[in-house]
Amino acid sequence: MLSIAESPVFAAAHALAAWVGEGRAVTPGGALKPTLVPDAAKAINVPCPIRVRRLSDVPEVFRAWLTAVATEMVTVSGARAVRSEPEPDLDAARGYAALEQVIAAQVTDPCGADPRICCQVTLDLLAEEEPPLGQALRGEAEAVMRQRRDWDWRASGLIGGHPVDRIVTILREFGALDPRLNVTELGEHARHELADRIPLPVTPDLDAAEVLRRVAMSAEEDVPELLWRWRIPDHGSLADLGKRLLELLEAAVAASPAGRISAIDAVAERGESSEPLWRHVRDQPMLGPHARWWLGEDLSRRDRQWIGAEYGLAALERHDPVDAWYVLLDMTGDDPRAAVGDSGHPEAARLLAALPETPPRIPAYQLKISLTAGMWRRVLVPENYSLGRLHQIIRVLFGWSDSHLHVFKAGKRHYSDPFMRLEECGDEHLHRLNRALPAPQSTLSYTFDLGDCWRHEIVLEKVLTEEITVPVCVDGRGDNPIEDYSPDYPEEPEPLDRDAVNRALARVAPSWDDEEEPSGSSIS
């Protein structure tokens, strides 16, 4: 049996690392520059088209590059990549890290599910005593993916590249499968890693308590889809939906904070029609503060602190203590520890033990926000700002009014002002920049005016260690766009005035307490 280092992908990565040597230029996103891809293809002896626009245009080179970086054969720093000296040992952990990167980058799921799920299903089927092969493997994988509710009608009759075939090819090239498709040592390691990393499926047959346990372990952006699958059983009715949501609320009492917040959000999506459900739990100790908030009642200080602690605990469960601090800073004011201590929440002591003793430094994000025709603005923003606050910043930067709908897209989810009640949109006031843009070169989009669709691309260029108290526009190009142009009433575009912009940015409210009353979906 071949060792991991002798498998085709790792051999190519080793050859590519040798070619990188003392340094090769990379893009701002850390990929090999397109002009160097033909030479890299020669180094690993694979064909290359005449024109290369991006590294991914040559899959073999792209795969070798991802593997070399993931296994630390190549180190990327700034605008250069260099070969690591000495070259690190290639073990199963590094092998899996590279495999995971390649599966994510080179396998397209027909239903938008995480491609690692199909990889896990494929490996599990091939690990059986009598594994299915060929068309039988595709068929059984499809059946499992449908049972999990990760695939639907879009996976029917796939032509021209079945994801299972693509995954099998990648697994063989990595040495996770041998030539007879037996699962190797690396394949077994991958199975165990995938089992630990991929949340269990959410299906309509589960009881509500188990559903909330599973969604609490899932990525936040996946939770709405998972709960939708559960609360709309096959051939269900609106009456069934109401019963399922009541089951969720009742199970939420004993759920973890992340599970409880997931149930609250699912019920809140129904808007005014959820009022009977809120009234049902209004006096329940664990759900009452949420219900009173959504019913539009005046909240006591203790209720506000209790809800802040609840969201802080959910952030701690899903993210880390700093993220929990940011949530509390938004929702309770300048002294999160005091607010948690006075909240009366039964898990307040656990949250206090995890929170920083002193306020952590809040790094500044340097964002480049680009519109059409080379129009852009560069702005410094504290990383704990919400997307709702970023919306206000973008309005100032480009001179937009507040008379049109808008929507952010971060990853697979959309976010907007909950007051606008846009379908399938999360609350922009509860999603912060540190989650939406987790690392330099991360991107998200912002569309202003859903009729004219002014689409802005937002890139995190760098994270600065110095703190800032208000957003600052540091550069820009192009006049402000004309928002509602009419040939009958022609207008001249307004030039960018950075001094005026920064005076306006200094007035962007630091918290909801200084703004108009938000909708019932946020108390930040």
C-alpha cells in the first residue's frame, strides 16, 4: 500500500513546493498568481491552457497548491509564498486538512449542501463489508442524502459529473481509497474527522428536543434551513406548522442557549401570526422575556439584561468569549459584566467565568467597498459593528438615502432590517462583521434598492491592531451615484467630500439606545 506521501496529490504538492523554492508571487487572497500557473503546471507535469485567468482554471495545479499550503509545505506571507524548511512530516492529520480543503473547493453540491457531507456518505458506504460500486454507489449515496434532507429534486438525473464520482476521484488521488476503492488508513481518519465535524441531520421524525440539540451544533447560517426541513413534514398543513413551532418552544425551555435562540428565531419568522405562541409562553421563566419582547411590551431592565445574557451565552456556545463580549456590549451597554451579574439568568455565573475580566481591545477592519465603474470607498470600522450599522456607514459613504430596501449576503445567508420583513433574511443587527468577515480577503455583498440593484462588493483588506471609536473614510474614488436618475430632471453627481463624510460617520450611532426604536427582532 502506498504511503500518504507517495499518493499522486501529495507527490504533486511536493514537486510544486520545490518549484516555489525561495519565493513566488501570490494574489491578495493567497493564491498563486495566474501568470505563474503555466510554469507551475510544467513543474508538476500537467497540461495547461494557453490563457489562465485564475489558479482554479487548472484543477491539478489548484489541487496541488491547496495541498501544499494546507500541509505547510508552502508558507504564504503577504504577497509571497516560500517553501517551508524543513519540510513538515506528512501525517494523517495534515493529509485530512488538505483533503478537506480540496473537497470544499472542487466539489459542487447540486443542492448547495456542504460537499463534505456527500464525502462522508461516500466513505461510509465504501467502508461497508460489501460496498456498492459504480451506479449502485451513486444510487445509495443519493438515497442517504435525500433521507438526510440534504438533497432534493435538484439531485435527480445528474448528467455530466456526479458529485460522488468527483469525490471518489479525489479520494483515490489522495490515497484515501486504494485502486480497488477500499478505504485506506487516511480514508478511515477522514471518516472519523468528518463524523466529528459534520452535524447530525435534522429530519421530520425527530422530536423537538433532539432537533434543538442538533441545530445548536450546526453553523448559524444553516439553522433556518434545518428547522424548515423539520417543521414542514411531508404533506403537512399550516395547522401542523403551528403545532411544530409550539413543540419547539416547549422544548426550548430545557435546551441550551444556542438551541433556545434558534427556536425563538424560528417562531419570530412568522411575524404577527406568532402572537398566540408568544402569549402561550409569556409567563414561562426561560421564555417569558423573549415573548414579552416580541409582543412589543415595555421590557424591564431585568428582562433586557436577561435577554442580553441569553444571547451572550449563545455566542459563547457557538463562537468564543470575545464574540460573547461583543454581543453583550451591543445589547446591554458599556458594562457587560455588571449587566450579566444583575440579569438573574440561571447560567450567568458560567458566562461571567468565560468573559474577559477587562474589556478586550477591538481591532479595526479596513474595508474596501466597491460599486460600479471603478467607484469605491476605503473605510476603517470596528470589527464588532453589526451589519445594520454597516448599512448606515455605506449610506454615508455613497450618499444613499434610507428610502429603499437593502440586503446583505454573507456566505449562504442574507441579512436585512427585520422591520422590512424580507423573506429568508436574518437580522442584520444581530450579525457582526467579525462573523461575516472572519479573515483578511473575506468578502460579502450589499445590495441597495432592490429595484435598481446597486450591488456593492465588500472586501476585508486587513485587520489593524489600533482601536478606533468611530468609522473613518480614508480613501475613495468616484463621485456619489445618482440614486433615482430621471432624464426629465437631470442631476449632476455629487463629488466625494471626505471631510464631510467623516463628520457624518462620527454621528453613526454606537448603539441602539441612541437610535430610533428598532423592530422587535433586536434589542441591541
